[in-house]
Amino acid sequence: MSRMVVRYRVRPECAELNEQLVREVFEELDAVRPGGFTYQSMVLADGVTFLHVVDGDTAGLGELPAFQRFAWTVGERCDDPPEQTTARVVGRFEGRTS
């Protein structure tokens, strides 16, 4: 399975907007429920550095209107542009939930 990691840093005045656009992507994902991939998005403690991790086929993600809105304008919000790379898992642990 392929894993893509994207990291970028937005300008501080754009952090809230960027986070809202990311939330809209997840709202659409929840509504549409496409298969074939998992997707996570995180913001680091600095509040302006974002990470996105996608496992699997990303075609379904790129077709979502919310993702297109996010992706088309992300460069306008950035201090450091998105850097995309692939990664491989060395280990993974999922603890039990109570």
C-alpha cells in the first residue's frame, strides 16, 4: 500500500482558514464515504505546520469538491509550500479502546 505524506507551513494569519478548509474536506469525506484509502490531517504545536497522510489510492480524495477548493488555494496561504513524499511504515500500534 502506498503512503503519501504532505507537509507545509501556512502564514499565521491563514492558519484558521486552512484548518477550516481541511475540516470541510473531512465533512465531505464523512458524507460521501469513498473507499480505497485512509486520510489523516494534523497541525503541529506551532499552529501553522500541517501534515497530511494518505494511505492507498488517492483518486477518490482528489475528486471531492471540498478537497479541490482546499488544494487549489493552499499555495496562497503558505510560507513553506507543500512538500510531498512517500513513506513506508516501519511499525504501527493501535491500542485497545476501553
